[in-house]
Amino acid sequence: MKPAPIKTAVALLALVLALPCRADELRGKVVGIVDGDTVDLLTPDRRTVRLRFHGVDAPEDGQAYGAAAKAYTGRKCAGVAVVAQVVDLDRYGRTVADVKLANGESLNHDLVRAGFAWWMPEYSKDKTLDTLEAEARTARRGLWADLDTSKPPVRPSEYRKAGKVKP
């Protein structure tokens, strides 16, 4: 016996509505702050996806401003619905994405603007990040507040290479 056309149409409509709008987009609520540039996202289908912010690198927990960057990210998005435009998967299996709040505000941009992350030009050609980092440096926001000290900020990639922490 063939299924009734209305039941089939309803089933297909339910399936389509359950799918994300685009294959390269994730939606959900931030349920964990791993560090300044990495969060855990709970999707509507109850999957937890680790998101790494594309094109930026925040200080590690053991570095100066690492805890502040993590706290800043938490204040901005913990428990909040976000949309992640997926760019890639990194070598650790994390989803690399441009992450936006419901109002369209870019968390990637905001983290750099606040002085809690570096722009990574080797991974992102987003020149806005370059401008935002320069502005944060000039205004001495976040990790750029201590530029006059004998210990300038160390890029997290250099910190990791020195064996201080694993990503």
C-alpha cells in the first residue's frame, strides 16, 4: 500500500525544516567556553560541536590575558544563540567558523576589537581583523595595554611552539 500523499508531504516538510539552512552553517546555543577563541555549541539536534573562531588567536590560559580573553568570550556568548559560518576543520577536528550573534555581531571581530586576540593573516584574508587589531593596539585595549613593558605580548602560536601548552 502506498503512503497517503498528505502524510508523505508532511513527512518531507518536517525533514526539510529540521535541516540547517545551509550545509556550511551551524546554529545553536553556546554551552561551553573552552578558551578565548573556542566554544562548544549545542545544535538543535542535540550535537555538541567545538567551534574555533576563524582567523583569530586568543592567548592561552597560561598566558597573560588568557583568562581575561576566556572571560570576555563567556560574557559575550555563554548561553546565547549563535550562527556559525563554517570555514574548515582544523587538524584537531574542531570546526573553524566565523561566529555571529543573532544581531549579526561578529564574535571573531569583537574579540580582536577588544584586544583579546591577534589576527591570523596566514589563515584569514579578512582585512577588517587587521584594522581592528591595529585599533586595539593604538588604544591599548586588552593584551595591548602593557606594550611599554619589557615583556611584550607573545603570540599564542609562539607560546605553543615553546611547549608551554597543547592546543
